[in-house]
Amino acid sequence: MMYRVKIPLFALAAAAILAGCNKKEGKGEGKEGAKTDSVATVRVVAIPVKVIPFEDWGTYGADLRGSDDATLAAPMQGGRVASVTEVGKSVKAGQALCDIESARYQAMLSAARSAVEVAKGESDRQKVNVEKGFVGKAVLDQAELGYQQARVAMLQAQRAYEDSRCQAPFTGVLVSRMVERFQTVAPGAPTVRVAATSRLEAVVSIPESEARDFREGQTAVFTQVQDTSKGFSGKLKSIDRAVEAHNRTVMARIDIPNSGNVLRPGMVGKTRILRKKYDKAIVVPSNAVLRLQEGTMVVLVRDGKAVQVPVKLGPAAGDDVVVESGLNEGDMLVTVGAFQVSTGTKVTY
């Protein structure tokens, strides 16, 4: 015998509402699942790794001076300036460039020369007296001492006379002067500056840690601060073997031909020195390199997935850097988006 179970109408209505809600939730999960699948693939920018020539240059501040460069000083007693040569004049070695009471210093030189002759005569006479036994050797020694002292005084007078005339020590150009006509100058005060301008020296300070990369003969280029578009080629002439204690740098000098006298002593600028030239090098953009706790990495694309690869970096130039190990020619390197992925992430480019 069968019995019928009567279900209330309100129960049937509740069941229908619940079934409708379950369908809506099922559709929502499907959409969310589809959204998750679309995020799993990250779009990046990737380029093939290439092997190209590369030049490694070091760049440093530089001051220019003449290949021969001297600032002359006033004589030992100073004096009044009677005349001075105009700046820019070509001068020859030994030429007088000023007159600071030169007549007085010339008279002092003549007196000193006469004193030497007198002292020399006295020394010669005492030498004869010693040989004949008229006097002891101590007398000769005293005469010889007087002669040498006279010679010292004469050399000092000679130097003072040359300084009173601002005598050029070499052939060059009078590039600046620090005195004017009728001015009274103190002893040892700077008077004029002479420089050989056909060739100049760029003087640079290289950090101690980089000095080992340089040697005489390396190619260098000097550019002015106000005109970086034109470079003047030269060679590394010398590099000091000692480190300056106060700033831990090494002084280097660059020889620069100065055709047409375009450059002038005292100018400042930048000097680039070619450390090393690579015929073949793997060069990548610096922004493609990741510096992580694990080390220096780049991201490659392999079989549609990102792979972090450790690399060893070499020299850099501008926005590029050499990779010495870790990459091969033809690898697909991620240059944009590397921070958004990790090893195993699906990528497209």
C-alpha cells in the first residue's frame, strides 16, 4: 500500500530560490576562473642578445697647461716695474719680458762677478804660498772658502738679474701677467706666466682603485666644458707611481697637440682615456640587470617562460653594460618587465 507525502508549498518555493542562487554562483566562479587564466601570462619586452664591439673609457676632470709651463717671480729684493710685455706675444728662450729695476740688479751682478775674481786671485796666491811653505794649509782653506762663497753670491745675483727682466726660460707664449707698469712688486711675487702652447698637457686625477687599468701610450680625448661636441685627441704621456695621500688619487698627464692654438692653458674640461677595446662583447641595457639578494641577475625567455640567470658584469658605458659571463648570443633577454616575473612565469613578448 503506497502513501503520498504532501510537501508544503513554501518548501518548494525555498528550494527553487536556492537552486537559482547556486546557478548564479557557478557562473561567477567560471568567470573568476577565466580571469585567473588570463593573468597567468605576463607581457614583457624581450630582445635577442647580440655580440658587438665595445670600448671601455674612463672619464675624469682635467686642467690644461702648457707642455712647458712656468710662472716667473720678482727678484729677491722686489722693485718697481718699468715695463712689461703684452699678453699673447710669442717669446724666445732668454728674452726679457719685463723690467723691474734691472739696472740695479745688473750692477749687483757686476759687483758679484768682480768679487769672484778677487776671491779666485786670493785663493791662487795662497795656493802658491802653501807650496813654498810660507803659510799653512789652513790659510789656503780659508781663501778657498771665500772663493766659493763669492761664487754663490754671484749665482744669486745672476738669478736676481734674470728675474728682474722676467727672462723667458723657454720658447713659447706669454699667456698671462700679474704685474702692471709702475707697480711696485714684493720679493718673489708672481710676475708673468709663459707656456709652450703648440702642445698642451691635460692633468687628471685618477682614483687609486682605477689607476692599475692605465699605462703610457693609451688613447685619450679632451673636451671643453663649454663645447662637448668637439674632442681633441691625445695620448697618455705619464702616470705617477705614487698615490696622493690626501685624496687617494694618482696624477696622470695627457699630451694633446694644439693645432691652431684653439686650446689655452688654464682651461678645464673632461678627459676620456681608453682602458680597453673589445672586438666582441655581449652588451645589454643596464635596466635589464636585476640586483637582488641572491646576486646580479637577468631574466631570459625560454620555452615561453621566464628564467632568472646569474651574470657577471664588466665595464659600463652610458646606459649599456658588458656581461662577461652568464649569457650567450641569441638568448632572449627581458628588457622591460623583468621585475614583474620570476622563474617559471609564463610570458609573452
